[in-house]
Amino acid sequence: MRRSPLFSGLIYFLLGGLFTYFAIDHVQSNGWGFFSYLLILLATFDFGSGLKMIIFHIKYKDQLKKKNQKKN
């Protein structure tokens, strides 16, 4: 079974939030270091990918609606 872009986008957002939490926790306990920047970079990529997938889902659904309205 294929996952919808909306579900994938939400998973990416969840992972971005998790990486952000880990980065904040790491900075509070150890200060800024390589691992902190790596976690923030991963969170940024995940939030960006999640947003891209959700926007794709919305545009795809709109195109399907327009296509179905033309048939009727």
C-alpha cells in the first residue's frame, strides 16, 4: 500500500520536531557543538520536506477535483 503525500509530510514534520527537541536538549546539556548543528540541519531538512509534501498533496487534490468537475 502506498503512502499519501499528506501522511509522509506529517511523518517528516514529526521527525523535524523530534530532531529539534534533541538539538535543544543537547545544547542545554553540552553547549553548541558539531552534533547540535547536525541535529538542527536534519530538522530543517525534515521540516522543508514535510512542507513540500503537504503542499504537493493539496495541489494534487485540487487538480483531481478540477479534472472530475470537467468530466461531469
